Amino acid sequence: RKVALKTMALAQEFSGAELADARNRFLREAEMAGRLQHPDIVSILDAGEQGGVAYIAMELIEGTDMSQYVQPDRLLPLNQLLPIMARVADALAYAHTRGVTHRDIKPANIMIDVSRGVVKVMDFGVARVADATRTRTGVVLGTPTFMSPEQLSGQTIDGRSDLYSLGVSLFQLLTGQLPYRNDSMAALMRAIGRETAPNVCSLRADLPPALGDIVALALEKHPGTRYASGQQIAEDLRAVAQSLQKVDVDLA
């Protein structure tokens, strides 16, 4: 069978006892991620290390990643987008209840095949595994524009950080732009930490206000005032999708 392979050259970063420690952490994190068995999460089939190179073998998914739909002229219609993102939120809820955070949720890590009804969250555990092998301080892993304030500042994170990243992804998939765009890393970190993102409804007039509320709640700066679970986001997204269907029926 064909698989997708991710590799990390541990021997280039570590030596001696440090290498052995990094290898053990890598395998431990890969095993945790490998326990996730969910229809909308790409399965990890195997993980190991040979000659200082660590590898993760994952199921190979055919389809298109969601980064193809972040341009203003390529946005998915709401009746397609909202059910997809509700499934992503459900997949995150499943992982979070098992103590696994993704750490790099973004459109490029969501694979879809609309014709077959496939939605798959990819690279679960990859950012976490990479994180586990880093002992150097000040190394930020993931994609900065999608990171929560607490992840960007190097704090300990939990599943609510993924929900923030899901909010950024929703923002981009709804509007074709990111909530914060800055030329420098310092300016970006400052904006993510302090500035309130614009409401998506102010950028796109056809969006229902409830959708603006969902994105705003996901993008709350403090984890405690954010959504507490992916299940809550999934329920809210499905409620909006249903209300839009009702509007379509009423107008017909």
C-alpha cells in the first residue's frame, strides 16, 4: 500500500544522551498520535528511527487541501464549507479528549475530496512530535499566522489553542484573508497578542451575524474566554448551516 512519509533528521540536531532522549520522546509522541482512530483524522500507520532519521508513515489521502480555497475568488460556498469545518471541529474534539493537541491547524492541513465526501485532518502529531524533539528554548513550531497567543509566546498549550487556529482558518476560508497580516514576526506577535481581529461580517456582507460570532469567540485572546471544545464549534457551525438551508427553502 502507498503511504505518506514524514522524516526528521534527529542526528543533525542531537548527539549522545540528548539523541537517545529525543528518540524516546519522538516515539512516545508518535505512539500517542497513532492511537487516534477517527474517520476524519489521517491515521499514523508506523513510526520509528533508523540511522538518526526519525520517520512517521501515514495513510495517503487523495484529494485537495483547503489552502486551495483561501483566495477571494476561490472561496467555497457556505453550504459546502460549514459542514466540512464542523467535521474538523469534531475531529479536534475527539483528539483533545484523548490528550492530543495538533499544534498546526491550518487550511493546508485539512484534506478534502468533495466528490467522495472525504474530510481528513492531516499531520496530527507531526508538529507535536517535532516539538517533543526540541530541547532548545525559544523554538516556535507551527505556522505563526495561525498560532494562538499562548502558543506564539511559548506557553503550555491545550486543545483550546487548536480551536484558535481553527478560528483563523475559518476567517481565511470565509474572507480570503488572514485576521492579522504583518511584515515582521515581532509585529505579527504583537497583533495576535493584543489586537482584536475584524469581524468577518464586516469583510463579507453576505455572511450571517452568527458566523461572525463563532469566529470571534474562537479568536478570543485568552483560552478561558474561548470555545471550550471542538464539539461546541461543530454544533454552532451546523446550526448556522441549517438556518441557511431554511432561508434557501423559504426563498424558493
